[in-house]
Amino acid sequence: MIEVKTASTEKDLPSHHFSETDLQSEWQKFLVDLKKSDVIVYNAISSFKLMKKDENIVEITYPSESAKVEFEKVRSEFFNHFMHKVNNYKISIEFKLDLSMKKEIITKRKIFDKFAEINPVLKELDDLFKLDFN
């Protein structure tokens, strides 16, 4: 007797309901684990926002293309775990760029330059006294 095995098609895969809370709690757990294992990727993707857009659609809002590239490194790790956890293998992902999420590191020099634009006398004092903002 010869058994014929067919590969499971997408329609055979389970697609159980999952909630926004399920998504958020698993994302937070993933970030905690990622912080321990890969701080660089964690810093790049920790500001990402994941939202359940539709029954099987997750929308990921990200601040920059470089952060998205870092996310691609761990995307399969997170979604494979999440799909297994909620028993839904038909989840699709949509990306949305939001530049307002971008984090900027403000240094003492940047603060000084901002005030120097408002009051040009500060720039003259900096030239005169060679102020150090390190």
C-alpha cells in the first residue's frame, strides 16, 4: 500500500481568533527577551507599534527604514512564536512608516545651538570663551 502525502495548503491551517491584548502581551514579552539577547536590535525596534487591524492582519508602525531592516532580522522569530501561541497561521503583516516616532538624541551642544539661534550673543560668548559642552 502506497501512502500519498499532500502538503498542507493554506486553507487547511487553523486561524483561531486572537485579541489586541494577546498581540501586545506577546510583543512585550518578546522585547524583554530581545533586550537580554540583542540590545542593538532591541533599541532599533522597541518603539515599533503593533496593532491588530483586522481579524488576520497586524499593522506594524515603524519610525525609519533602518529600523525596519533590523526588525526583518527578528520578524520570523516573533511571528512564528506568536502564530503558534494563538494557533492562527493566516496572519499577514502590513507596514506603515511614521516619521514622528523617530527618536532624536539631544545633546548639550544641540541645546546650546538652539538657544544661540534665539540669542546670537551666546554664539559670540562661545567663540570668546571656547565653551565645552561634553
